[in-house]
Amino acid sequence: MEVRHLGRSLPLGEERIEILKDINFAIPAGEFVTLMGPSGSGKSTLLGCITGLDSPSSGQVFLNGIDISSMRESQLAGIRNRTVGMVFQAFNLIPTLTARENVEVPLYAGSWKGSPGARSEELLGLVGLSHRLEHRPSQLSGGEQQRVAIARALATQPPLLVADEPTGNLAAAQGKEILDLLWELKEQLGTTLVIATHDLSVSQYATRMLQLADGELVGDHPGPRATPA
Ligand SMILES: Nc1ncnc2c1ncn2[C@@H]1O[C@H](COP(=O)(O)OP(=O)(O)O)[C@@H](O)[C@H]1O
Ligand SMILES: [Mg+2]
């Protein structure tokens, strides 16, 4: 994916506040990217623009070489379904559905070619939840709910997984399990990961570290797990 001269502003009374200012970076496939920055620095807004949930005020966002920044919602929905998986701090599972059914949702929405039931079971196995298929979110721990959310995000085999503070609602030990799992999935599936966080321990996993401050990209460095050149 690539971001070129990305800006995002919002009207505030007579003026506009600039939330993101001239952001530029490109991420090759297979990286584990952390997007660090204090609360309010623009991390969630940037992820929103990358995933097409939010529209930039200026600049462009390319996913697999396709400029999504000027697309209409009708076109975008299909691209999002196939190209980007999303994981959130609060898990955002549907409370009335079982783990298996939650993972099936994007498969039905995007008309997956194979059997949604079999695919869902395969994914829940991959995240270590084969024994929790028929549990509802309220019957699962926070860490287990986040595993279901990761399985759901990967259901349509997207090349890119974007996570916004994925460990923010978890105890440290559960958070570490989730990060170990995300790393393993990246290695196994080749998925590119972009993780926004203000938790410094997440950066131990990074092959690449982006740093935001006040809506500006102030750092772009190799992480501790970068492949040596
Ligand atoms: N819909 C909105 N209306 C007004 N201000 C917003 C809106 N969304 C975000 N902001 C502001 O933009 C800045 C960046 O927010 P955000 O992207 O959520 O930062 P982060 O995820 O790094 O905490 C904050 O100052 C926030 O108050
Ligand atoms: Mg945020």
C-alpha cells in the first residue's frame, strides 16, 4: 500500500482543523508496521483513510496499486472486503452471533466461493479456537474475542490487516499472546500488518516503525525485526 500527500481536515466553526498533514509512505508486502504516536496524534484517522472507511481531504491512498481515495462507496465496499481486514480495540463482534457465525459474516457479504462454514472453522483453528466455535462473545475472554475478530478480519484472505490498538483492552499477558499470534499469521500467510498503538511493547515486533505527532509523520525507521539488508 502507498499513501501520497495525504491530508485530512475537518471544519471547526469558521476554520478547518488539520488532523493529518502531507503524509507520505509506502509499505511493501509482508511487513509488520507499527504506527506509534500519542493519543490524538491522528493514528485512527490515518487507518480510516488507509482502509477507505474515511475519505482524505487531499492526496491519495493506493491499495495494490489501485487509488481508492476517489472511489465511490459502492466500488469501495468490494475492494475493502477482499483487500483489507480490520481489527479494533473493542473487538466489535456481533453479540448475538457465535464465534463461527461472526467469522462467516464477511464471507457472506463478499460472496466467498467456498463453503463459509468450512472456511470459518479453518480460520478459528488457525487462531487456536477450534474448541470455541459455538460460543458467543459474552462467553469468551477478551483475548479469545480478539482472536475471533482476527479470524473474521482474515476470512476473505486479504493481503492487508489493519489493527487499531488491538491490545488496548487486554491484560499484558493476553496482549502478548495476540501480538505473537499476529506475527505468526504474518509469517504463515504473508499478510502485511499495520498496527496503530501507543503501547511501546508492540514495537518489539515491528519490521518497520512509523511515528506520528500532531498529524505529521515524524519518523519512518526499520524495527527490531526488520530483515537485515
Ligand atoms: N470526527 C471528528 N471530529 C472532530 N475532531 C476529530 C474527529 N476525529 C478525530 N478528531 C481529532 O483529530 C485528532 C486525531 O484523532 P485520532 O485520529 O483519533 O488520534 P489517535 O488515534 O492517534 O488517538 C484528535 O485531536 C481528535 O480530537
Ligand atoms: Mg486512536
